[in-house]
Amino acid sequence: MNTGRGQQIGYVRVSTLDQNTGRQLDGMRLDKVFEDKASAKDTNRPNLQACMDYLREGDTLHVHSIDRLARNLQDLEQLVILLNGKGVTVHFHKEHLIFTGEDNPTQVLMFQIIGAVAQFERALIRERQREGIAQAKSRGIHCGRMAVLSESQVQEINERLSQGETKKALAKEYGVSRQTLYNALERHSA
């Protein structure tokens, strides 16, 4: 159980590089803050992992809201259980929930409901994204990364390959990775 003698650590997260974490944990006195600019679809976030490694018994982890830590109920529960098992208190400020590892059925129920809502929101976001892409494609709008090599460049590369030049050298000359070159050649031959 956390005795409050440890450090006050913050974790903040936004989904994209152009978003700002400024409003999260604003005005709080924290010993250290870990920040990720990445999706919460899973726990493979560099600064979340660094935060988990840094936290020690007696520390308190402050998170603005549950969905900032995870948008998957299973990930969320595993993170909190792991941290509580290390003697770390987890404080979600927006929801006014504090988890110390002590058995509190009401708190667990609220946590699971809010976590399930965050997971549901993520599923809705993905569904709207798929629908938007399908609509754009039906209107003839290109989705995804644009081709790096033009058709004429790919034809030229094919000719030079038939004359004995290597893919490695051509990729370097055209300023692309070998995989990009292989993909362009494969699309061209299809």
C-alpha cells in the first residue's frame, strides 16, 4: 500500500504530435512527468514504458483521465493492477478515482465502466475512420501515402535492372528504401 512518502509522478498523453498536453495535470506539483504523443490503442508507448519502469513503491502516478492511460479495458486493468502490485497509487483526476490496491468494489465497478466507455469510444473512432476512407475512395480520392516513384521512374528502373544494375544501387540513387523500390516494382508488374 502507498504510504504517500514517494514521488508524485505525472503521465500525460495525446494522440498526435500537433496536439498539446498543456491542460492535463495543469498546475500540479509533480516530481517528474512522462509524456507520450501516441495512440492509446495499446501499451507500446515509449514514455509509458519508461514511466512504468521509473515508478517505485510509495510513489503516486497522476493521470488526467482514464482514457489518457489506456483505451482498452484489459490494458487499463493490467496497468493499474501491476502498479498497485508495486505499491504505487494511481490517481485519475477527472474521474476522481484513486487506486491503492485495496479492495473497493464500488471503485472497481466505476473503473470498469469508464474503461469500457473509453474502449467503446476508440472502436467508434476506428469505425468512423473506416467509413470516411470508404466514402473518399468511392469519390475517387486517394487515401494513404502517395507513390514515391512515378510510373516513368519505375519503367526506367526496370530497364536499368534488365541491364544488370542492382536494386540496392538504384534505390540509393532514387532516394528510396529498397522495400519502397520492391513495392513499386511489384505494383508495376501487377
